[in-house]
Amino acid sequence: VVVVIGQEGKRRREIAEKLTEILARLTKEIVQKIPINDIIIEGGDTASAIIRKLKWKRLIPKIEWGLGVVTMRIRDNTNICLNTKPGSYIWPETLFNSWKRD
């Protein structure tokens, strides 16, 4: 499942906050209904909203793929890897290459 909020044009802060809240609620519903192995989140505000919505309190860093790009486990849910990066940084190829299957 992939959910993306486009970045075309300038958005007002209220709209951005509302979209972030909707994305957090949608992510929670997906996690509760579908077995998920990885969640990939771009942007600190988005990551924070999703983590709060899912009530994840403790994250355990596993791999730092590049500056600010981290894979973590959720302490109370070891089935899910949470992959985050700041919005202005690029995703390192090594992260995506690690998911490729032979």
C-alpha cells in the first residue's frame, strides 16, 4: 500500500496539518487490518503524527542508511520496521536495494 500527498504548489499550514492527520489515521487503519512489514515515512511532521497515532512509545534504531535515514523497530511490535527520513533528504539506494529479492 502506498499513500502519497503531492507537493505541487504552496499549501497553507492548516491544509498540510489536516492532510498529515488524515494520513496518520489512514496508516493506523492499514496497520490494524493488513499485515505490514515495513512503513516508509518521509518528513518529520508526518513521522511524528503517525507514531503518535499508532501510540508507539519506544523505537529501537537498527540501521542508519544515510544522514537522517533510519530503520527502526517498534519495541512493542517487532514485526514492523519503520523507515524514516527528513523531507528534504534523498532516499539512499542502499535502503531500496536491501528490499530486492532474488
